[in-house]
Amino acid sequence: MTNHWIDVKNADVILIMGANPAENHPISFRWIMKAKDAGAKVIVVDPRFTRSASKADLYAPLRSGTDIAFLGGMINYILQNKLHFEEYVKNYTNAAYLVNADFKMPGDLNGLFSGYDPKKRSYDPKAWSFQKNADESVKKDPTLQDPQCVFQLMKKHYSRYTPELVSRITGTPKDKLLEVYKLYSSTGKPDKAGTELYAMGWTQHTVGTQNIRTMSIIQLLLGNVGIAGGGINALRGEGNVQGSTDHGLLFHILPGYLPVPSADLKDTAAYIEKHTPKSKDPQSANWWGNRNKYLVSYLKAIYGAKATRENDYGYNWLPKLDPGMNGSWLMIFDNMIKGKLKGFFAWGQNPACSGTNTTKVRNALAKLEWMVAVNLFDNETASFWKGPGVDSASVKTEVFLLPAAASFEKEGSISNSGRWAQWRYKAVNPLGQSRADAEIIHDLYQKLKELYSKEGGALPEQLTNLTWNYGFKRADGSIRSVDIHAVAKEINGYFLEDVEDIPKLKPGEKAPPPPPPGTPKKMLGKKGELAGGFAQLQADGRTSCGNWIYCQSYNEKGNMMARRGKKDPTGLGMFSEWSWCWPVNRRIIYNRASCDVNGKPFNLKKAVVYWNPNAPLPNGKTGAWIGDVPDGPWPPMADEKEGKKPFIMRADGVAAIFAPGMKDGPFPEHYEPMESPLPDNLMSKQMNNPAVKIFKDANVKEDVLASNDARFPYVASTYRVTEHWQTGVMTRNTPWLLELQPRQFCEISLELAREKGINNGDTVEISSVRGKIEAVAMVTPRFKPFKIGDKIVHEVGMPWCFGWHTPGVGDAANLLTPTAGDANTMIPETKAFMVGIARKG
Amino acid sequence: MSNYIERFNTSERVLHWIVTASFFTLLLTGLGLYSTLFNGYFTLFGGGRNAILIHKISGIIFFLSSLYMFFNHQKDVTGFDQDDKQWIAERGGYLSRNASHFNIGKYNPGQKLFAIFIAAATLLLGVTGLFIWAPTMFPRWIVQLSLMTHGLMFVCSIMFVVVHVYLATIGNPGTIEAMLYGDVRSLWARKHHPKWYREVTGEKP
Amino acid sequence: MADTINQAARKGILVDTARCIGCRSCQVACKQWNKLDADKTVNQGTFENPRDLTPALYNRIRFIETDSSGEVTWRFLNDRCMHCGDAGCIKVCPSPGALYRTKDGIVAYNKEKCISCKYCVSACPFNIPRYDKDDKISKCNLCLERVSGGMTPACAKACPTETIKFGNRSQLIAKATAAKKTLYGENDLLGLGVAYALEGPPEQYGLPAKPGIPSSIFLWKDVIKPLGILGFWGSIGAMLLHYVTIGPKKVDDDLNVKEDRHE
């Protein structure tokens, strides 16, 4: 989230699209209802009339997988009717940037942008470059009139997204479309806030990243980023998925969103050169310019004294990706089924149920030599070898199931979607032999270290050189149990040596006269102290920090995450003294964009921050931001000398409406899902996202797609229900919850049920080209047929929380879903695929 | 002529006392259910749950025995002749201190009506009692109506029983002997049931 | 036996259905606090489950779908004991202390004292009481132990959207009235302890439009029973009166035979 849960109450219009918070994030509705109490309007756009829709002021249906068309139409509506917030767009986005003259867009190139290589199925982003001045700065047209400026290109691109065409693609009635557009774009006024809540309904598509990009563009056009009640807010699907992502869960990022080094970056210098954006704009803070400090401090945190300037801080021991290598979920199981992996840790996950195209996942697990499953309960993955249709005798995989402790059986931090890291305490001891994950990892590490020390192996230093000071050490150096506070402190980081506070000089600034002899040195921190914030981190090994964005979370003042202060001076619900949020306790990121270039809030009633030019500073100067922790102390943009632009994580300091960093186009464009009910994309000749990886291997029979196939005529989507969590491993083992949702079901419109002779409560079989499942038919007016182009298209939906391991509930819905992933992230496309349905027995 | 003639044989008497005993058991177990005023009666049976159990058991006994008794005497109690009408017209002479003479058979119309009423009440109390026994198995309105009817029939029954006991004991001295010993004195029979007396003894009027 | 209620001190719940998202936290929180077992259920083609209150389910959400001229609504109603101000169950309960009213106005019960007569089942205007495997009454008691300890009932505590709001009943009602909500149960049955703000006519939610204690129950308890007692004593009195005024019909009077064996 750019904002946070409580902040939703400050919105004037709440767009819920790609999410179903009433069912999957019920607590969020506390704040949505508070917003409604204050007069806010709630819009829900969903293929299905959900429990969230039941509370909406405006509900609009759309066919799964057509969000870009829907939102592209909104961009068009905003621009055609000049409803955008011009001041914001001009100052805080790259709308004024001029794109090179050769740049062509899908309207001219049959659905493609310039620079596409069909053989590689990828774009050359150079084709999307900006026009440069002689000094390498980007050419701009502040009037936004130049036909090559981002604003005009955007206007041209989305002019194709007329309400009529959008309605033909999405199936949303035109009047509903316009109602949504009108209501949401009413937040383009300076004193109005619109927020967007999304979740897997947007991400799990082959155009997932672009779905969110489209909304980001809308939010920027309406000036809704950085303000209270605004932002673009991902509702994370697990209590701590934000935390695990922050701490390097994904294959391509180290903790703190530092890219995992590629093997061709031979040293820290090469890494830093590659991953440090440069800007000559004096008004750009270019915060990622500090990448070197974060990398070196990270290396010092994990390798400690073993990391020295001489050995490049142990950079060579870091695991590397081969250039171009992709280690995403889909690739793990693709490699596994091809026999390229020997072993697998299924830690706190249940891929034999949650993995898209589950048949492939289950067959892949059988190719392993060993698998360790760590979980609270036995599940479809740990017991895959005795699953339905599996010849147990032929499975050679050796499976170990380690019982893990539940969250209330251990202490530690949880980071919620709003980036709040909250400390939690242990309520009860773990049951039986179950243990906290950290304890299991600890033992595993000790054993591996012992084996590597004894037997050697490939690059043992990678492991043996790790610092591991996570608890009280016995005389023999072994640690009895993990002290999770020690882990938290390592994440926060330490001063490894005394670090003096030497102010950085601006180019051309004169060094201050040396202080009189005898003056005590001004220190940033003394050796052994906890770091107070990432601004204190050093690139020379004098500081350590396990995750720079968490620097300050556990400092000399104590465990900031354990704070429980209830002060809310602004009334905006920021609760700055409750727990701690990254970065540096900033509750709303890019909050400087909530003010005009002089630092005056656009909405005085809901001011997140404001610039007080007269506030005295300790160094004798005046001028400070008041309110939330600002994105840096610098004055607002109007100060030409000192001022900085608000989007500090961008090299150029402004938000990107035009995004050359994307793999599938600088502007989002509608493409059909990999499995579509249509023979053609009604928007262009390009059917699917041109940059997605196609899984097509003669040896992997599980990877099949069936688009526009008469056997599978119905659009399908999967989702979660309030009553079960994820694959249901925890909730299916909670009888109270199984009582509420006892069996796999499939929601079907009255019209489709009539057509197929299905009655409510009948058992039906739902099949895709990859598999089939049995479910109870839930015939409901909450699904309605769509009119797509000139034909009627039905959509059905089912939850994915069930699996064969619980008797009588039915097997995994993901048996139906395809092996296809987003062009940028490879997140699987489980929210739009094609099925057939038939009454059973 | 003997001083005594047989009015009820042994099995008839036993049946009557079974009915009587079960009726009063029902009464005592039911009083606590009737109103919290009579909650103390539950202690006689060791608490409300036991009282309900005994109420159910004695209910079955009463239902069967009472109906059996009615069918036993059905012939004698369901026919009303001219003399009976006379009796009814003069309220059996009970509203006057003067001696009255009615040509009555084995049972007078009051007794007949009482028997019919008790039979009907038995039926109603039994059926409604069944609904009340298992209220969740029947539609709510039936059970609700049953509760009302059960209460109403009980009230009527107890009032009739008071009258019955009075008339069978101190109201008509000598009557009780029929139920105690089976025999009644001839004089009593001649006075109260002359037609029956003549039938039994063959005496001419 | 008389069930009197102090309206001013009365605590209660206001269920604002417009806020309910059907998450059923209330349903589960109730089971947790009251240590109730799960019921075995089947999916019958609806999210709603269990389909009715059970001895182990004091509170549940009814899912109500409507579809008129293309406009779909999905409403959720918290179905549970309403803690009526004039409680049919207390009225008919023959076991003192089995069903009773607390000083907070809660219709509470004591399983120890329940004699399993099930009269309350029939007397309830909303068909709420259920009987457990020991044949004892089971229903929502508004977490009276929590309430007496100054806490809110488990359902209200768990409700994320403040649909179930617990507090002083008059204040809750006053607030809802001020917010121009359509109230249900404000005055019926001397006011329901669990009142509702509805978004449509009560019938749409499966609630009786005019809730009341069933008339047969009223007749039974309030008419027949007092009259019955009167009748019983009346009949005894009448007989005594007859005995002393008109007197018994002595056989001897007629026939002048002194042979009375039994007097």
C-alpha cells in the first residue's frame, strides 16, 4: 500500500476492483464503512456480485481479464472531459516528457508498441526512450501540447478505449461504465480523494502488472497519490506477506528490494553501477542513489567481520542468478517436472493445492529425490504421494514433514499491507514437537554448516561465513535457542565503528571552517549502537543493516515495532506511535505530493504534511515539514535551490505515467487472457500479451491451453472466501470454519444453470483442458451473463481453498488453472481461464 | 332380597382406580408445569425433569385406561332416553332440598355426560400432550395450540373431577361403596337408579 | 415469575444490517467464547451454513439474495435471540430460575434449572431456543458473563464493521433514530434487546412484521391459567356451598332406614 488500512476512511470515493475486501480482508471494511459514514461512495467492479458489492453504492460487472480495457476507458473519459488534476499532472508526473519521434503505439502497430522482437517475444525498451537535451536531461513541454509528449501520447493511445468498445470487451453495460467513470473521476478535484483497493484479482493475470499500472495512471491523473484517502493499495493476501516480500521472499530481490545480483556483475562496483539510477536533476532526490550503502550494509549484516573491504564485503559469496534467469514459481515447477531439481522445501506453503495447473505441480513433486514440508498440518503437498490417482509405490520422493508452530506460538514481527511492522508476543507454547520456523532454520543451518565444514563442497563459504549471533551462546559456541530480538536488531543494523556526522557538501558549497580544537566530534553513532535510520548507513563497511527499509525499527530507543501509542493528532488515523512502519515510520508514502509546489496541502482539511517555512531547525536554519514523516526534509519544489520533487524513489523525482521499465509496453494495453472466449481481441490484432513466456514443451503434457474452444466455453475465475484461508490447510482443520463452508462450490448464473439443466445444490463437474473437479452448483443471480462483442459469454467462479486431503470437501480448483504468467512478474494467470461445466450423475 | 347388589365388578373397580391414580399423578406432576406457583410439587418427584417423566408415563397409562374404561361402559353411557331428559330438565334434583324421583338406569345423565366428557378430554389431552412431548417435531402452531388446549382441558377436567368426587362421596352418601367394594345397598340403588335396580332384581315397579 | 424490565438500565445490541458484510466473525466468535462444537454441514447451494440455529449455534448470518429487474442485492441478517422486553420464553418457563432476566435486561438461562419441558420453544416469537444433547435449553445469552465483567459480547467484539453494536439500549436506539435508520424491534415486545436497523421491510429478512408472543400462548398463560385456578377453587367452593345449602342426597331420608355404614 502507498497508504495504510486506516487511511481508507479518509477517501471520498473508494474503488474496489481486483479485490473483494469484505470477504478476504473483512477488517478493511471497518474503515470503508467509516468512510461511508462520512459520505464516501463505494464502487465495486467485479465479475461476480460479491459480499463487497453488497455494500457498494455502485456495482459494475466485468468479464475476468478485461480490467485494462475498463480502466483505459476511464483514462479516456478523464482526458476527454478534462477531469484530470492539471497542476499535479504537470508538476509531479512525467506527462510533460517528450518521447522519441519514432515511437509507435498499438493503434498504429496492430496492438504492439515499437521495438518488439517476435522471435524473442520481448521489447527493446530503447524504442521507448525520451528525447534528450544536450546535457542529457529529458526534453519537456510544460504546456503538455507537444504531440510527442507523454500526455498527448496517452490521450491518443486511450482515445481508442471508447465506452462502446470497452463495453463490447468487458461486457459491462455502457451506462454502468460511464457511471463508474463519472463517480471516480470526481476525485480529480484538489480537495477530493479516491482510493483503489486491489488484490489478486488484478495481479494474477498475464497483464497483472499493467492492470495496476493503468490504475496508477488514473490515480496520478486525478492527483490521488500521496494524499490522505488516496493511493493505490494492494491488500496483501497473508498477514505477513508484506514482511516476507520486504525481507527477500522473491527470487529476484534481496531484503529491501535490492535486486539479486546477476552472475555477470562480478563485484560490488559493477552491481552498484548497474543498479544505481543516475540523475543530474538538482531537484531529484534519487533515493536509490544510496544503493551502495544498502548493499554493503546488508553484506556486513550477513557476513559480519568476514566481510571486508579487501574481499569486496563477501559479495562473491552471495547467490547469483544467471543472466536472464528466472526463478519464479512457474519456473520452479517447470524445472522440477523436467527433473532439474533434486530437492525442495515446501515451507509454510501447499503448492499441490495452491499452485496453478496443480496436476503439473503434483507430477513435478514426484520427480524430486526429497522434499521437506514444513507446516502446521499435513496437507496435499506433504501427502502428494498418496493423493488421488497417484500410484504411491512408484513415487520415489522421500518426504519429511516438520511440524511448525503457529503465529501465536512464537514471538516476532508481522508487517501488514500498510507496511506497519507490528511486534507480536507468544501467547502459548508450541504444541507437541512443533517448533518456530526460526528454530527449524537455526537447526538446519547448524547442521549444514557442520557438514560443509567437515565435507567441503561447492562454495562452502557462502554458508560457513554467515554471522549467526541469534542468541545466547554456550561455551562451545552453539546457540541454545533463537532470540528473535537479535534477529530484529540485525535487520535494523548496527554501527560497527564510530561514525562521525560530517555534513555532505552540495556541489560548489564551501566547506565550513574547522571547529576550534577541543570541540567534541559530532557523532552519527558509536560502535555497537543500533542504527537510527537508513540515512545513517554507510557504504564503507562501518555500518550493518539486514534490510535498509527496516532501519530504525529496532533502535537505541527500543523496539519501535512494539509501540502501542494511540495518539492521532491529525485525526487522519496515522497513529504514528503505534508500531512502526517502513520507511522511517512514514505512514503515507510520497506524501509531499499531497501539497502544491509551495508545500501547501491541496486539501487543507486532510493535510498529511505541510511545509512551514518558519519552523526553526537545530542548525539555525528555518523551514520544515509538519505532519507525517515526509519523503525527505528538503523544501518543496518551488524552492529552486534546495527543493526536491516528491517521488524520491524515481530517478527523475516524478511519477511515471509513461513507464519504459515495463516488459510489455510503456502504456498498458488490453490483451485477452491466454485462455479467452473470443477468437480475436476486439481491441487489436494482437490477441495476448506479446511479452509473456509461452510454456510449450513436448515433454510437459500438462502445459496445454484451450482458448476459444467449444469444449470449454465459459470464463472461469478462482477466488477466496472469508471462511477459509489460502488453500485452507489451517481453516479446513478448524471445524468451526469447515462448518461455515463445508465443500467446494461453483457459482453459476441462473441463465447458465437453465441452459445446462443444473439446479441449485446439484453436483457438477467443472473441467478445463488440464483437469476437472467436482463441486456443488451454487446457482445465483449474483453472476450474470456478459454480452461480449455480439455473443453471450457466461462466467463461473469457484474458491481454491479446498483439497482432497480433507475428506468430502473436493479437490483443488487449481487443477483447472493454466501455466501462464504475467510478463513482468510471472505471477500465474489464475483469475481468467476457460472451463466447461456439466451436471454430474 | 339381599341388602346389597353388585354395581361394579372387580376389574371395573381396578380400572377405575388405575384411572384415578394416574389422573391424580398427572395432576400432581402437572401442577408444577401449570404454574410456577405450584413449583413445590416438583419436589414430590425429585425435580421437574422427573415430574415430566412421570407425567409422560402416567399420561400414557391414563390415556389408555381412561379410554378403555369409556369403551367398557360405552353402551351404558352414550344413550339418553326420555327419563334421562326429564333428569336433565330438573338438573337431577340437585338444586333442591326436596326429594326427587327419576326413573334412572345404571347411570344418570350427569354420569353419562361426565364419562363422555372425560373420554373426550382424555383424547384431547393425550393428543396435545404428544405434541407438547416433542415440540420440535411438529409445526410450531400445532404445539402452541396444543399447549393452550392441554391447559384448557386440564382446567375443565379438574373442575369436573371436583364435582365427580363430591357427588360420589359426601354429596351422595353410599355411592362410594360401589367403587370401594363393588356392591351398593339396595336402598341406594332403588333411590338413585330405580330402572337399573329393577333390571338387576327383576322387581316390578 | 413476573418478568419486569428496567428499560433505563437495559443493555442491548443494535444490528445495523447496512454495515454487515456477512463475514460471520460473530458466528465463530460466539462458538469460541461459548465453547460450542462445530456442526456437520453440507453445502446446499448457498453461502449460508448452518441453515438454522442449532444447540451449538447461538447466532448465525442469514444470506438473503434478491434480484428484481436486474438489480441484485445481497443482505445479511444476524439471526439470534432478541432478548425481548416481554419475553415469551420467560413467561412460559415453569422452572423458576431456568429462564430469567438479568439486571441488564438479558434473557438468560441456567441449564441446571432447565427441566426440558421445551415450552420456551413454542412461546418464542422468533423460534430461537434449541435443546442440546442433554435436552437443556441453548440459545444466545448475550455473553452475560462478559457483560457482567464490563466487556462486550463476543459477537460484538468480533464484528469488524460495527454492525453488531453493544451498549445501553436506549442510547443505541436514540443514536440510530437520530441517524434516521429504519428500526425493527424498537417497541415490539416492550422493545427487543437485540434491535435492528433494516434496509427493507422485515419480511425480506424473514422477520415477522409484527412480532408478538403467539396468541395461543397468550391465551394459555394469561387467560386460561389464572381462570383455571379460579375455576378449581370455585368448583370446590360450589360443592361446599351445595353441601351446606342443599345438602347431600341421603338414601335414608327417603326410606327411613338407619343403616348407614359409611359416613
